[in-house]
Amino acid sequence: MNEIVREDAVVGDGAKARLDLIDCDIHPYPRTRAELYQFLPKEWREHVETYGARGSQPFLGLMHIPRVQQARLDSKPETGPAGSDLKLMQEQLLDFYDIKYGILQPFGPGGAGNLLNWGLANAVCAAVNDWQIACWLEPEPRLRGSVLLPQEDWEASVKLIGRHAGDKRFAQITLHARSAEPLGKRRYWPIYEAAERLGLPVAIHSSGYGQYAPSGAGWMSFYIEEHHSYAHTMQTAIISMVMEGVFERFPSLKLVAVEGGFAWVPPLAWRLDKVWLRNRTETPHVKRPPSEYMRSNVWYATQPVEEPETPSQISDVIEWIGPDRLLFATDYPHWDMDDPRYAFKYPLDKEIRARIFSANAKELYGFA
């Protein structure tokens, strides 16, 4: 990926993808802690300096899995981490691919939405949202933000949603898929109620910090295991939301699964339908086959696009899911980001290509 970008960048405008592009997964990072903490109230800055930000991970100061170089080798600015320099993001992503809109997916320090101190989580999430406005959305009109929520505290989350309601600079709200409880639980329903009322899509991001090990058997040894678990994380969240009755209760709710791929969607739908047909009396509140809720209420960001040995099979997967359910994403600046020119190894039908690369996002987010 790094070599391809460096090689083509020399060509200039001819290297652009020449597609109508909307990127639904861009990761911004603060250049320094001070850049973000300027938006944090004084009492919470002092709290962090004195006590630290106690996250939900068991390994203090570390991520839950040792990671390889997480970013493209050429995306790190002279100072700060990859993804912290707007000018470089413009040069390498927005301008290079001629992207019309890009949606930010912020994490926040320590997995802000999952910080164990709910007061601190609320303050940090509010700071992340203000930081997005000041450092990204105001200086770059092609970018749209995601309202980061202290999701375990639904009351604070609803207030934060209300704070940014009507602000067109934000395209959606965003939750960690690795939550304290499965996302279909009723403790999260006030968030979905607010999102549905305001017409805001809810994005769930696959990686990041959670309060439990990302595998059913505990902590894993290798990064490759962690990376593969993103699909499992998405399946857990979607199964919970379908079977707990979220989409029956909130029929207009729009859920976007980000950074989990999508080839797992058809077999998950088949399996759920089969089990539901044989156990319908357990969940009378689920009035339709699970696959129908997945078809009507869930969208999937493409990254990382699966690459089967028989390339044409990806076309079959798209047909099974529905080409109107897929949103293109690069995952910039991460090492496995998808270049829009090469992401699909099988030539897509022109109409399907247009849908995936921009039309679906325009419809979902109301972009002009």
C-alpha cells in the first residue's frame, strides 16, 4: 500500500481515482495531548494529571494487544502521530483521491466512551467533539464529524447528542462496538431513540477499547487474532440489536458497521434466520426474520474489503447483501487502508460501483 501510493503520487492529477468518492472511515488523532485537552474543563485536566484516565483495559498504559506499525509508513508527520496533520491528510487522501466528503471516526484517549469514570468519559467525549470542530471540520469543509458518546451513561449521551443536534458538520453519532454489555440491551435504547428522532445514523466501530477480552476465551497472543476479531465484534453487536428487538422498537434507526469487512454478513443472516424459525416463541418481539432487519436497518463500511481467491465471488457477496447497503471506506491512515482504485479486485457493474463509492452515503447521510 505504501509503495503504491508513493509511486503513483509522482504522476500528479492523473493518479487520482476519478471516482465520485465519499470516504466513511477516516481516523483523526490529536497532535499532542495538549491539543485535545485545551477543550477539557480545568477540573478534569487536573483530575487526569493527578489520577490519570482509568480506562477499561487490564494492562495500564498499553493497548490490549501488541500491535504492528499501525499506520501507513508515509502518513506520519514530523511531529505527532499519523492522522494528526490536516495538511498531510488533505495531500494524501482528500486531494489525492478527490474525495467529496470524508467522515471522521475519532477514538478519544483510552477509549473515551468506555472510561470507567463516567464523569471523565462525558468530559473527554465532549472535548473530542469540540476538537473535531475546531481542528478538522471548520478548516476543512469536506470533512464531517461523528459525535463521540460516553455510551455507558445514557443520560449524558442523550444530552451530548442534543448539544450537536442540527449541526450539519456532524454526520452521525458513534459508539464503541466493544461495549460493557451487548448493544441491544435496553440501557442503550435512549441513545437509539434520540438518534431515530433526529434522523442520525449510529455508527459502531469494530476495534478500540472494551471492558472485556475480544475473544470468548480470553486475551489473545497475536495482533492477527485481534485484527480478525473485528468481524466477531460486529456480529455480536448486530445479533444483540436484532434479537433484543431494537429495530422493531426503532424501525427507522440506521446502523452503520465500520471497519469489520462485510463478507460475513450473508452467512450470519442465514444462520440467524434458521435458528429464529425454530425458536420463534423465545423472542416474540422479533416479528420478522433477522435477515430482514439486517437488510432494512444496517449498512456496512467496506474496509477491509475481502479478497477471495476467486475474485468474482465478491460480486456474489455484494448481491446477497444488497449493493445499496455498502459504503466505501479507506480507514486512513492505518496500514491496511483500502485504496479506492484497487480495493475491489473484481470489476464492478458501473451502477453498483457508483452506489458503493458515493450514492449510498449521499442517501444515508443526506449529503448534497
